[in-house]
Amino acid sequence: MSILVIGTMAFDDIETPFGNSDHIIGGSASFISLSASYFSEINIVSIVGNDYPETEFSDFKKRKICTEGVQRVRDKKSFYWKGRYHPDMNERDTIETQLNVIEDFVPVIPQSYQSSEFVILGNIAPAAQLSVLDQLEPAQRFIVLDTMNLWINIANPGLLEVLKRVDMLVLNDSEARLLTNEYSLVKASKKIMELGPKSVIIKKGEHGALLFDKQNIFYCPALPFEEVFDPTGAGDSFVGGLVGFLSQAKSVDFDALKNAVVLGSVMASFCIQEFGTLALRNLDAQKINKRLDAFTKLSKYSISSL
Amino acid sequence: MSILVIGTMAFDDIETPFGNSDHIIGGSASFISLSASYFSEINIVSIVGNDYPETEFSDFKKRKICTEGVQRVRDKKSFYWKGRYHPDMNERDTIETQLNVIEDFVPVIPQSYQSSEFVILGNIAPAAQLSVLDQLEPAQRFIVLDTMNLWINIANPGLLEVLKRVDMLVLNDSEARLLTNEYSLVKASKKIMELGPKSVIIKKGEHGALLFDKQNIFYCPALPFEEVFDPTGAGDSFVGGLVGFLSQAKSVDFDALKNAVVLGSVMASFCIQEFGTLALRNLDAQKINKRLDAFTKLSKYSISSL
């Protein structure tokens, strides 16, 4: 099994109450791929500039993350984002965005990627996501879409087109409300499923994540922390863990989706503990299992009837 | 086993996007007692005016809710609150408050109440809560305190005095932050436990409830609804179900507390489905068990390791 991931490979510059990250590796495809690589082989489709370090490609290779589909542009720089988190770490301001190579990105999918049974359309312009779908040969695949408020606001028609063609949408609560104009997340999930996806995950940050299909609801709480060091990439790490687990489980029924949401939450819980992708680079099965135990302890209770 | 409850017995007038309740029975002691009465005998300490209906006392008697400790004032009216919920049902404005009988309330505990093994200090002025504690003869009891932002702001010294003498504090997330000046709920819970309580429950509305003691954390998600009809009294119903369950379980260890939080959440989930106390008056073990099943289904998953 392998997962095709499209998204950004970028540099981030992050300010939090705990300090500054300086220039570090970020981007949706980086977080998703590192997180999912603990479960599956990964095929990245992305674009970088002349400032992107070669060491990153060799590190990805060791992790069975294939970068054949990553375009390298010689006369431009990589996508760059600078942001500052508020003291409560729940909100952030964008200080600077340099689109650079992303501006003219036209994804090209290598033939070797056509065997991927799972596809993650990471947070990037809907036009790029559509281009990936258009290039995929017909096959049985499970396609997961991530998006953000920016695309809901400025690229709504494109986003609606992508939505028709995916199995699952992952977004946060404010994005779900923005997309559907419904405050109730139950109602919002129903409206989203009418747009195409057979299931929806609504992420609620420190409040956990809700999974919906047409018949069922599952609520996975988030592990409470004393400090959130850097929330950047937590949503991408979640999607990586989620789809990584599904590809390992070789199932997408509701029971598998529930477990996948837990594993996604586990991977996101690592991500927020260090700057950027750092925490995602130093995990192993033992650490993941230990964190999974903490999640189970957090929400397990014994009573089943009075 | 029995539970001593102090709180208000009042009239509410509630406006929601779904309509107006008109003049209905409300008050913390009413919600707590009705909720807890499905699990235990109840002894109420409260005060009402000349407008309070006699039928309410006979209904309470049928439910094994003793009102011997409820003072009836002939020349004054009952406590009255009028409020209006915002369209998202998460915020509300107070339109009118008439303290009436509550203004000069000095609780008097009947001798027959001294056998209560559980005490709920419902949301009322800390001075009245302290008076109850002062009148209790020394005995092994489990004492649970509920409070609100008003008392944190205007009666802080009294509240801190009560906190020293209780086993558990129940409050919502914004109140926990207000009381401790900590944004992180993990840090807030630690500060609260330094003030006296051995355990803390932080309610997060639609996001569920967190239970802390010095060693453990438990997170009970809330059942997602399409519509919240009237959130008034949900917190009181939670506390009633919580302590009601503990008195039935005859245990206050962490496993019992976890189950109690689930039962509290179950009772709160009924409360919000109709105006005022209406939903809490028509339950039975079968309905409660069915809702408990829905909670278990909501958060249960099977994976325990990779």
C-alpha cells in the first residue's frame, strides 16, 4: 500500500510565546508525509525552489517517502510563510506570505505513483488538487481532502468541484461553519456529505475531532497539555496519521475510520510539542503506542448501564 | 444514601431562537434535585416566595425529594431570572434579575438532613454555601461545589473559604480561567486543587467535560445535537447526575468519578432538549440507559496498539 500526497513543501518562520523558530521546514506535504511515513510508503507531489536543502530529500528517501513527483525550480525560492501565535496559542496572524514557486505550480504525477491506493489532497489551491485527480488513472482509491478558509473564500467553485470527487473531507469547525453556513456541526456535516464526501472529519483543536458518516458519529477527545509549543502542522499531522493508519489497516469501514481518527489525534499530539516537523522526525512504534495508551486512558470508562 | 442540595428554587423566563418559555420553574436546586432524584433520595435547602406553586412540592415529594429545608416567605416573591440566548445558543444575556427572597436567605438545615453522605453546594452566594457547611455535624461526607463567574468576581474571599472545605469543584472553562488566571485547563486544574478540592471537573459545553485529580485526567465528550433547545440548567443537571451516580455507586474513587461524569453528561444531554426542567421530569432507567449507550457508541474504539 502507498499514499499519494499533494501539498506544499515550504519554509516557515514561527513566533510563539515560547520563542522563534527561525527559517524551518514546513508545508502541508512535509507534515502529512512525515506523519504518514510511520505507517505507509509515501509518494509526494509538490514543488520547491533553489533554497530547499538537498539533505531533506535524502532524509525523505530513508523514510520511504518518494520525491520523484517534487518539481525543483532553479530560479525561484520555495513557498514561505511567517506567522505569529497569540498568547493563548489558538489564534495566529500571518506576518508574511511569499508564494514564490507555488504561484505557477502545475502538478505532474509520475507513472510510478499510479499504484497508490490512498490519496491525500493536502492544503493547496483546489486547482492543483483537481489537476491531481484528473491525472489519476481509474482505480479503486480512497481520496481524502484537506482545505482551509482561504480556499472556501476565494476558490469556492473549484473546491466544490473537488468535493464531488473525494471520499472524505477533513476541516476544522470554523471552516465547516464557513463552508455550510450552519452553526451546528451535525447539520454542517450533513450539508458537506450532500456535496460529495461519504464521511467528514471536523477538527476542533484542543476539543478533539468529530467523525461523521451518514449513519454514525464518533468523537475523539484531544489529549490536554499544559503547554502547546507550536500548533503549526497539527492538522496535517492528523491527516497523515489518519490515512497512514487506514492504509495499514487496509479498511475504510466506520470502525477503521474511528481508529484512524485516534491515530491522527496521536500524531497531532506529537506535532504540537516542538517547533515545525521536529517532533514528527523522532518517533517509533513504541512512542506511538505509549501515546495511544494515554488516549485510551483519557476516554475509557466502565459503566454500560445503571 | 441521600444527597443534601442547597441552591435556588426560582422562576425563569427564557427566550431562545425557538421561542419563549414564559414563566417556568428554574433555579439550581430544582435542576440538580430533579436530575439526582433518578439515583438517590434528595434533601433540599432553599427558599421560595408566595408565588411558588404548591403542586411543585407535592411533585417533589413523589420523587423522594424532601423539601423540609425549603423556607417559604409569605410577603415576598421567588427569585426570578429572565434571559435571552444568542442564535448560536452558546451565549446569553440577562434581561432581568429579581433577587426577591434570595436577598436575605439564611439557610437552616433540618436535623433529618444530617444523615446525608453527599452534599451539593449548588450555584448560590458563597455565604449561603458556607452557612450550610457550618451547620453540618462532623461526619464522612463527599462535598461538591458548583459556582459561577458572578461569585468569582464579587465574592472571591467567601468562595476561597468554601473551596478549602470541599472535595470537588465543578465549573466551566471560562470560570476556571477566570478563577486561576491560567489559559491552560491542565494548569488551571492544578491551581484549583491547591485551593482545596481533591478533584475538579471543567465543563466545556458542546465540547464535553474534563475530570482531573492529582494523578489522572478523564475527558467525556458531549453528544452532538442538531439543535440545542434550551441550555438553561444543563450544568446543574450535570452535577445532579454526577453526584446522584456517586451516591448510588457508594464510591468516590477515580473510576467511579469517571462513570459519574458520563452520567452527569447523560443527564445534561436530556436537559437541553426542552425548556427548563421539563425533560428532567419524564425520564426512567430505560431512557437513561439508552442515552448512556449513545455516549458509549460515540467514544468507543477498538485499537489498543499498532
